Amino acid sequence: SQQGEEDPQALSIQEGENATMNCSYKTSINNLQWYRQNSGRGLVHLILIRSNEREKHSGRLRVTLDTSKKSSSLLITASRAADTASYFCATTQGAQKLVFGQGTRLTINP
Amino acid sequence: GAGVSQTPSNKVTEKGKYVELRCDPISGHTALYWYRQSLGQGPEFLIYFQGTGAADDSGLPNDRFFAVRPEGSVSTLKIQRTERGDSAVYLCASSLTGLGDTQYFGPGTRLTVL
């Protein structure tokens, strides 16, 4: 079973705009990771945020984590056509396995 | 260096047949994971190896599924008596320590059971 819920399920924006995706989860976590997937194949790791961190940046990516609300957000600034992909959040709890949400399909229109 | 590789990239088989899917992790990574992804869904955990041993196989759906990692590097996922419901993309990932660090994924094997 999957723990996370991404919101929205699909998002379509114009190139240059910012894209925000949200993730909610159900149980306490050790860390939360965001992945990107193109064309339904390999996942590319974007960023890992630990449970004691509140915000993290990597290039055009900004991730926040609110453990009291059991939620995280991924912000992509100044979007590009190449950002078109599915984005997944994944959590680790006591065990080492990743528990994924269903993903957000992001489309960047030129 | 090379990332995680998986072979074959695509596998088409008939219902009832046996298949093997292979994963080559990043060199030096002690932890290896298998996930399965159905269309429109996020990946679901199958099994996790720490070295040669299966540390967590709670995600294997039934006893038709089995995985090995005999030398602590390459892993093979084996599916017996395949069913149409086994059709999915099978993803392998590895991480350096398996202690909550980043998992790096391979490109996956798309399995189609006719």
C-alpha cells in the first residue's frame, strides 16, 4: 500500500512559471525524498530532507517539510520544458524501504 | 562511474512461464532494493538486500516471487508461473549503506505477460 498522497495529480503551467507540488503522508518518518520520472522509467533522485529539517534548496528546487502536518512541498522555480515529468515523494520510516505516493504529472507548455 | 543497470529493458513472456530480471547496482553499494510500478502508480517495495541477505522481503506479493544476491553485488528477481497481473515495470535501486541514505534507481525492466 502507498502512504503518500501527491497533490495535484496533474499540473500544467507555462514555461517560466513556478510549479508547486504537495505531498502528505500518514506515519512518522526518518526522511522524505523527491524523485522525478520521465516516460515511466527510471527515477532520478532530486533531493532528500531529513525529519529534523524544515527547508532545503538545490538549484531551482525548494523543498519544505512540516512534520506536524505530515506534509511536504516541492517548488520548481522558472520552469523549463525539460521539467515535464512525473514527480514522486517517498518516505522512509523505521525500515529502509521507500514508500511512494502516486505522483504528480507536471507538464510545462512552451 | 556507472549507475544502476538492469537487463533486459523489456521482457515479453507468456502466462505460466518463468522469468529472471537482473540488476547491477552501483559498485560498492551494500544495499539493493527491488520495486514494482504499475501504470499510473508510484513504485511499490518488493524486497531489500543488505549485502547477500534479504533484510526485508515483506513486499513480495506471493511465493512465486523470489530474489537472490549471492555475492552481495548483482541481484536477480525470479518470477515463476507468471500471471497477467505481474505485468509492470520492475525497478532496482541501490544505496551506499542502506541506512536511510539516497537510493539510486536503474532504468527498469518492463515486463509484459501475455
